[in-house]
Amino acid sequence: MATNLEIQPQLLEEAVEIGGHRSKRAAVEAALIEYVNRHKQQSILKLFGEIEFDPDFDYKKARRQPCGS
């Protein structure tokens, strides 16, 4: 999908250089991926204190069991 954006040239060039990207497009795509992932992580952080924690749960045992058991 073609999108026309007006981005500060100096900011875009700095992003390309710092990120070691081959193109402006690659720098913008990397920035968008990072932006989306960060917001997803922040939504997960909102769950802290909402999920009950069981200190006796043996996660290692749960990993050894086949799915559906």
C-alpha cells in the first residue's frame, strides 16, 4: 500500500544511520514494528496484579506434559 508521509528529513536520516538500515523504508518499517510491539507490551503490563499467582505451580512439570494432558 502506497502511503505518502511528510517526515522530518533529518530525523529520518538519523534513524537510517543509527539503525543501520539500507533504506528509509526499512527504517520506517522497523520503527513501526517497534512501536506496535511496545504498545502490546504495555497492554500486558496492565495485567499485573490482575492474574492470580500460584507459588506451588510446577511450571517445569507442566512443560514436560504433552499438550491436552
